[in-house]
Amino acid sequence: MRRRHFLQLLAASPAPPNIILAMADDQGWGDTSYNGNHILSTPNLDAMAKAAIRFDRFYSGAPVCSPTRGSALTGRHPFRYGIFFANADGGTDSPSKYPLPAREQTLPEFLKPLGYSTGHFGKWHLGDFSGLMRSAPTDNGFDEFFSTTRKVTTVNPESYWTHNGPVSAAQLEGDDSRILMDAAVSFIERAAQAGKPFFAVIWFHAPHEPVAATERHRAPYTQYPSKPENYYGAIASLDEQMGRLRETLRYLKIERNTMLWYASDNGPEGDRQSAAWPGNAGPFRGRKRSLFEGGIRVPALLEWPARYSSPKVIRAAASTSDYLPTILSALNQPLPKELDGINLLPILDGKRPLRQSPLAFETINDSRGSPKLGWIEDRWKLLTNLDGKEEMLFDLDADPEEQMNLAGSQPRIASSLRAKLERWRASCARSRQGL
């Protein structure tokens, strides 16, 4: 009945938008020229930033990849369903630690009953494609996928790919970002020719380790050491493929009614920026694995010309957890209960200047010097381990670089945020128990 009612509404309303979630892997906030990088050239991302919506305060759901990816598909913090950290690394035989539970409702599972074709392309990292820790894209609402369970080398990637079945070696020659975009473009073209709305998730491996780039993409950066040369070249390839994606949408005459999101899954790798770790976190403290801004504040864009025809900069806080409630709201669908994300449309439409809901964070393992829990509410950010020891409180409006700890001078604010964080953490524990 729900699908029939939706189809009846379509007859009297504009066509539902196509939806694309594109995501880089370990790209820092400062790893785009539109965010001030004077070495890198990212002309296609820059063009999006000039033509569309640019988020200046966008957060990945976590400081590492698997939890962030879960947040993007569920609208819920990954600690609600047990994805605590990144899954097993590399193309080894080690099983995933944190498969996406079957009980979690994902964006493609909401969209398929509404007539959408659904496809996943690139890095999955939310479970294995077989075995005890299986939680493949097709188990979570995707019609098809051309994907890897984990990272791969970004030139001539290893044969860890699956496309609803085996993949030939010939398909895996050359630049990895081009390889996965080949499959995504094919899916988009088939959906457009069939006249069906589509939901495509395009999750690049670049510029995650082990990073490599083709000679052509490295050419503008040969004056730099090998690691930065390949890192910059991998981002150049990613940028080129984002341009190809946008050009495909224009060629198919579907660009106006396509909602194209872009972000990174966390901040750049490494303890500090160096020749060994060239990723750029911009002016922010911290990097990947950290809950300081540099670990979770990432580049992010949204292009949807049918609704937003003029460029706009959004300074309100937003997150990968907001994808699901925003997309379902755009389709006039009811929202599920106990989401951590919010509908961003009132902010994007200019009806609300600030986020009126907090953002919560938790991580495990090495956090590169930051506490392992965080709570952001408007301008205030609390970092704590909830162990009675030293906490950190920052005014992000006045101090986005997180240099001045105000926990001692603003104890009431710290106490208020801590109490809310404790209640949120308890609610996540109940959610994991299915309560």
C-alpha cells in the first residue's frame, strides 16, 4: 500500500530525484584547492563548490571508515548497532569484525520499494561478501555491486573485487578510481535508459593507503617526494572521475534532478602532515582516528540544481548521519525512530541558520591523543573519556583550531554537555541490545 500510494503521488508531482553518495577515503578537509590547498588541483570539486552547496562544517560519523559508512546508510550512529571501528585491513583472509547487522534499515532498503534501482561501487567495508561475517551490499538493499570488502592499491588494484560474482583481471587494469567509475556510469546509464530513478553509492579507495597514481596523474607533482606525488595524483584521478560523473549526468540530461553528495569518510592518515603523510587537515587539530576537528571535519558538497540553482555556503554543522533523514524527507517519506541524523532541508532552504540537534561521537583504540567521546552542540564541543579525569571544552566559533580548553572556566556548560552525552551513550547501549 505504501508503494502504491507513493506511485499515485508521483503522477501528480515532479519525478523523484536520482541520488548519488560519493565518498573519498582519508581525504582531509584541506585536500581540495577550493579549501585553500595551493599544491593540489581539484578543478571538478572546485566547480561543484562554486555551483552548488558547500558545507564548511561537515562531520564524518566517525574518525575511521567503517563506522562512517554505516552512518551514511542508516542515519544512526554506528555505536547503536556495533560497528565500533574499521574492519579487518587489506585484502587478507581475515574476516570483518563489524558487519552491518541485518536488522538495520538502510537507505537502499527504504528506496527500493519506491521504485529506485540501487547500486554500490567501490569500497564497502561493512562486512564480508561471504562467510560468517557476511553482510554484502545485496544483503542490505542493493540490486548490484562492483565492490571490495576493504582497501586496495589505487593503481592496478588487487583482484579482491566482486560484481555480483567474479571479476576478470582485465577489468582491474589501470587507475582504480576510473575502474569503479566505469561500473557506476554503466549502472547510471542503464537506469536512465529504463526511465527509473536510481540510488548509486560511489565510495572511492583514494587516497587511502597503499596509495598510487598513474604517470599521467602524477605528472603535475613530480617535484615532490614519491609519497606526496602519488597522494596528490590519486586525488587528481578522483577529481577527474567526479568530473566524468557530472558530465555523464549532463549528457543523459538528468543532472538537474540528481542529488549528488560528496564527502570524505574521515580526516587524513598519519600523526602529522609530512612527506610520509601528505594529507592536509586544513587549519584543524588532529587527523584520522582522532575526535579533534581534523579527524572528523571533512570536505563536503551537495549538487541538486532542480532545488538549489544558486551556490550557497552552509556553516551550520552537518554530518554523514544526516543523509538518510534528508533524503527521505525530500521524498516526503516518514522518518524512522531513533535516528542520530536530522533532516537538513530547513537549513539548506535557508529557513533555519543553525543545527538544532547535537552531534555525538565515540571511538575505540588509538585516538591519537584525543578523548574517545565527543558532543557537539551549536558552538560548543566537549571531549571526554567519562572517567572523571581531564576533559576538553572548546568554543568552535571562537576557536575552531581547539587550542583553548575552557572546561575549567565554563564548568556549567561542560557539565550540561556531559550529562547529555551520558544519556546518549546509554541509549546506544540499549539499541545494541535491541531495546
